Amino acid sequence: MSRVSLFSAPFVLGFEAFEERFDRLSRAAEGYPPYNIERTNLEGGGETYLISIAVAGFARNDLEVIAEDNQLIVRGRQTDDGARDYLHRGIAARQFQRTFLLADGMRVEGADLENGLLVVTVHRPQAEPVTRRIEIRPAEARR
């Protein structure tokens, strides 16, 4: 059975890379760590997104935030402390990777760690509409 994609429509051109990223994101979706995304509108136009990720127990050196192409990747790596003798272990030392797909023009402005929350600030400036008239040439000019 073949899979029908939104991006396979004949009038949607050049979005193959997005389809691949969506597939990768859907396979990697898990519930850990939990996160919130908050949107605020700026007075001069544009929007700012605050992505808050619950990273209790992670130190700043255990976390990595990477902006690559149109993706925001957040990784956390904790190491087990073998010197501790736990009677009960409800907080596991585990690794995670969260990936967010960003639209064109979005910029990752920075990340702050406070009170067990990693807050990544992403800004999308107001896009200026681009319109241009395309000249129609005679067919022999194309050759």
C-alpha cells in the first residue's frame, strides 16, 4: 500500500526536504521531557516563541542546543553516579533529544536555564511580502 502525502500534490514544488523532516520528527516523538511553547507578538511586528523544556536534574553542561538548517535540536545527557546507593530511584539519569522544525526566516536567539526549565527563545521577524512581475518571452527566446 503506497502512502499519500500532502507534499505529493502536483502544485506543491520543492518541499521534499520538509517531508523527510516531518517523517523523522514523527518517528522521534516521545513524551520525555515535557515542554511548552508560548507565542508572543512583538509591537514592531513579528513573533517570539518561548520553548520551555522541563530538564530537572540536568546541569548546564549536560545540555546542548543546536540550530541546524531549519531545525532546533535540544539534547540532554546525564551520567549515572555509581558512587550513590539508592533505596528508591524514581528520577532516572536518562538521555533525550527533542527536535523542532522551524519555518524559513526563524532565528534561535538564545537559551536560558533556570529552576529546572530550559527556555529557548526563537524569533520570527515580520515577513515583507515579495511580489515581482515575470516577463513572458516568446518561445524561441527559451532555446
